[in-house]
Amino acid sequence: MTLPSRRRHSRISSRSNALRIESLESRRLLAGDAPTFVSIDAQTVEVGSPLHVPIDAADQNGGPLTTMITVADPDLVEAIVITGNRSMRLSVADFGAMVFQMFEQRAPRASGRVIALAEAGFYDGVLFHRVDSDFVIQAGIAAGTTNEGSGLGAFDDEFHPDLQHNREGILSFAKSTDDTNDSQFFVTEADPRFLDFNHSIFGQLIEGFDVREAISETPIVGGGDESPVSDVVITHAEIFSDTENSLVMLRALAPNIETTATVTVTDAEGNATSQTFTVSTIDDQVNANPYLLPFVSPIIATAGETVELDLRAFDLESDAVAYAGQYVSESFDSQASLDSVTGRFVLIPAADFVGSIEFLLGVTTATGNGAFDTQSLTITFAPTPFVGSLALDATSDSGSADDDNVTNATSLLLVVDGVSVGTTVEVFDVATDEVLASATATEATVSLTIDVADRTGLVTLAARATSGGQSSDPTAELAITLDRIAPTLVRDNDVVHVFAGEAFTRVLTSDESATRWSLAGLVEGAEIDGDSGELTWVTGSPLRGPQTVVVQLTDVAGNVRDEDFEITVTSRYLNPQDAFDVDANGAVTAFDALLIINVLGRAGGTIELPGFDLQPGAVTTLNQAYFYNVSGDTAITALDALRVINEVGRRRNVLPTSFESIDAAIRSASDWDADGVESAHIVGNLF
């Protein structure tokens, strides 16, 4: 990558000596403890070409310095102290260091690239590979290579009207053609104005003019080879904030006048040093070439859309300009036009074209004898976005139904149908407009997966297609319920009871509607209705005590919970309220024992309760209103009567001690016919 060969102009070269500042200690102004700075020669400033004047200053104690400048006639010359920029120090082996102020404010893209590379260490070990005395010294090829760049890629040219190649020490980008800037830069040895608005300026040498001059005088190979005979190596590039040196800019507001400017440098203690120098102004000696102002590229448009772009250019002298352009890619049957005077560019694509068309657009002087500044333009035509529907895939719809949009899944497979091919499909949260997933449509149906592990409850989604900065109308909203909590059996505090042999029926309920019911284990005789939750169970006669039925609850999202449902089974002839209250009158007396003894007498002894308690074999005289089976087992025996007598005594704090006392207690309890017997008496032995 090289610069154009230097070109001489008698009016340009005659100014070079007046603009040179030499960093010689003998020329510093000394004032005791006051700061010092290199003396400034008389300056000549062209109208329209602002001149940057370095202030190479030093504080005796190394402290920060402040620079001010005043002009005797500010209506004729404007003077500004340039601030807000960092500096770069290039340390060069065997030569010394050069300090440049970067133009971060006016050339952010160009200065930003060099700052980034310097901070990354890219320039450490890089050579000044080109030395052209009285023109430029150039560096920036990657160390250890012959012509490689930074790897960051090229960036577009960047120009500012105040930044011109009008003195030595200008820091500017080298390139091969327009917009190919990467890592190579050069430092001017004179004032090559023909480079203005062709190469991107991003800094000015402040300190180390003697170093630059020494490098420019190093022997070169010659014969067209401008590389130094001995390597000139940048050992380190450092970005820092320079608190001593500064830079002032002089702008001529009228030609052919002479005035004075005074620079004052002050340290932190208030010690100051000032210098006054002459400023002369002349007409602009060079008619600068125009350059294109930035425009957006690429431009994204929809298929069939006509694209219009108004090019704008800057010409320092406000001369008329001429625009021109050409296809770089195929035309793809498009029609392009560019008005050379107004800069109006129009492109009409083929009706169904989808893809990119590339152009090179440029501007030059209206006379056509100047250089072109060019800029690439890419116009991409994207398909018209449209989308049809959004649905939850059946594989993500858990539960008994695969189309109810109720699920316990943590990721959802969504299907977008009716999509225009080539567009970007987005699924988004309707409430927040957050895009949850996107994909490029290669066919009319697109499947996307979204993560919903951290979401619960109702989620409302929609889909849209985007292309060329345009968005389709969204699909109809898709409401999905995310439910990962299994249903729970609703319980009351009552003991669930059934007499052995009787049919148990209970409609179970859960805390969720539409619960499906089943039994997790096979329980003989038990059934449950899957829809209503009605549990039925005909218990066998031998069952006694708490019995557990495992009920399985499943909600519409497919969440499952097993719950134990306990049913206490007792004999039909066991009072569930009070086992000793045989006649269920609310009191336990000897009469309750007498009822058992009488029924045993009629049955001839123990009454087995086989089969169903309601149909005891060979027993036809059991009164269904009485609860004879005090023990709750599978037979009515004399032990049941004894338990009642013992309970009567316990409750009265008196326990019978003999059969006679038991008999007496029974006889005193009642003498009426409790069970159709003439008189109450003990039948047979108790044991």
C-alpha cells in the first residue's frame, strides 16, 4: 500500500520552511520556574485551510499545563486551543520518540482504529517501511509480514474540512484505493495538499520533529525502492493523556492581512510563559477536490421497491461538482440512473428480484479535471414479509389433549405457517414485545423452539416476518397456559367411614378443574369415574380398620399426583360413634350388654359374620338398629358383652368382680323385654 508519488507546486514548497518547528532545547523560552515551550515561528495561514500549530511545552516539575491563545485582531484570524483528545507516543529504536495529538473529535473512526491497534500492541515491532525524504515516512504493515494488515478489515475514508495536509507532521492514513484504510499511516515531511480529502487525517505531530527529520534522512535502498537500508523499528506505541503539550488551530477569516497571536502556557501554581508571533493570511493556494458526504450502505428494500438516494458532496470552495456511478455487480435487469448535477440516484429493480446489487458512486469537479472521491453502495432487495399462523406443536402440548394449549413443558416447539421465504420470522411476547426466537424462512413453514423454564401461567405469543426493515402484520395471538403444578385432593376433616359389606360412594374433588381421576393401584371392588371423580367401593365382610385407596389425579397439563385416600371399615354392628353404645341411644349401660347376651342366647352362642354383615348366615334375629359387634372383629361373642360391662364399670369407676355381680348388674339394669323375651336374663355361659 503506497501513497501517490509526491507532486510539487511552487507556491506549496515555498511555504514549507515557514511551517517547520524544530525541537531544539536552545530554542525553548526559559523563565525560571515557569513552564517552557518551543518557540513558534511566524505562521502563514491560507483562507479555507486552517493551520494546526504544535505547542511543545514542559513543566519544570512535570505538572499539568494550561494553554491559552489570543489574537490581536480576532475578526481576521480565529485561534482555538484543540482539547478533548488523547495522544500517541511512538518510540522508535535508535531515533527517539514522537508524540502526536489524535483528532478524536473530528476523525473518530480513523483515530479510533489507530488507538485500538496501539492499545492492542499491534504497532510494537512494526517498521517504517517507506522513507521518502521531503514527502512522507510510512509505517503500519503487520510485524513479520511483507504487506499484511491488522485483520480488522478496511474502513471508509473520513474527512473534515479543518483537516488538510498543509504542514509537516500531519498523521494520515495510507491506502491503495478509496475506503481501504486499515493499519498503515504516514507522517508528512512537507505540505502535500494534493492529498487533501483523499487520505484521512487523524493526528498532528507535537513533539519529536527532530526524530521525524532524522528518520526521513535515513539511507534507503534506492532505485525505486524507498525502504530504509537499516530497519527503522517502532518499539512501542502508547496511548496516553498529554497534560503538558497542546495544539492550537489558526483559521484565516480574510486574506492578505498580518496580525499577531500570543500563546500563554500556565502551570498549576500560576506560573506562566507567553510568546507572541506573527500571523499572515493569504488566499487559498489549492483548489481542493470535492468529497462525498457519508450515506447509508447497505440500503435494505423490499422486492419490487424503487430506491431513491440523494448524494451530497462537500467542496471547500463551493465549486460546482459532478456525480457519476457504475454497476459493480450484475444489473439483474434493474434500471439505474444518476443525475450528474443534483446527485439524485434512482434504482428500479426487476419486479421479482431478491438479492443485492452493488454500485460505485463518485463525485469530482464539474470541469472533470479533478480526482474522484468514490463510495460503494449496496442495495439489498428482500422479499415482502408476510406470515400466516402460529401454533403450538402437538409434541409440546402435554396432557390428555394435544390441542388445548395447556402444557407443563419447559420448552415449546412453535410452528409458524404461511411465511414468505427469505424473511426473518420472529416469535415474540405480546405483553413485552420481547423477541423469544427467530429464524430465516427457507420454506413456508418454520419451526422455532423457545425456552419457558422460568415462566408460568398464561403466556400470549404472536409471530411476525421481517425483511428489508419492514415487518408483516403479526399472526393471531396464541395463548398458552404453562402449568407445572399437579392437582391436589381437596379434603375435609371428617373421618371417612363405611360399614363392612356396604357400598361406599364419594365424589372426590381437586383444587383444579377438569381433573382426570384414576386409581394408582388395583383395590378389589373399588372403582372411580375418570371424569366426575366418583369413587365407589363395596367392601368385603372380613375387612376392618383403616383401608387406603391410592387415587391418581391428572390435570389438563399432564401433571400427575398420587394421593392416599383413607376409608375406615367397621362391622355393620359396630357403632362408629361409640363402640359400647349398642342401642345407639347416646348412653352406655348394662342394657347394652344385655342386648348382646340375648341375641347370643337366641343364636345358640357365637355369631359368625361371614360374607356380608348384612346377611349373616343362619342368623335371622339380629336387630338392624343395634350394634352388637363391640370388638369390631368378624364375630359377635360373649366377649362383646363383657367389654360393655367393663366399660360401664370404668365409666362409673366400678368394675364387677364376679359373675354374680355381673348378673346382678344386668338384672338391676332392666326387667323389660328388650328383644322379645319375657324377662331379661343371662342365657348360657359368658365364656
